Amino acid sequence: MAVIDTTRSHAATGFIGHTVAKIGAAVTAWFEARATRRALSQLSDRELDDIGLSRSDIDRIGIYH
């Protein structure tokens, strides 16, 4: 009777799936940060000050993940 060892292929598939999921999450986070930066860029300086931000803060949104 022949035995097929599938442990290795499951481990590889798990690793690849995990890697793809991490890349997908990073891309999603980048798009969300981009949308946030775009929305904040449309606010006036006074509106930004009201929420405790300045124009220079906008560029840093999303880079500390």
C-alpha cells in the first residue's frame, strides 16, 4: 500500500496563503491611508486645527503600521 505525504504541500500552501493575505492587508491599508490623506487634504487649515492636525501631519498618515 502506498502512502502519500501531504504535510509539506499543506505547509507550503499555508505559508503562501499567509503571505498573500499579508500582502493583501498591506495594500488595503495603503489604499485606506491614501483615501484618508485625500479627504484631509480637502479640509481648510482651520478645520484641520479643530481636529488637532496640521498640513504636515497629513503626509505621515499611514506610514507607522
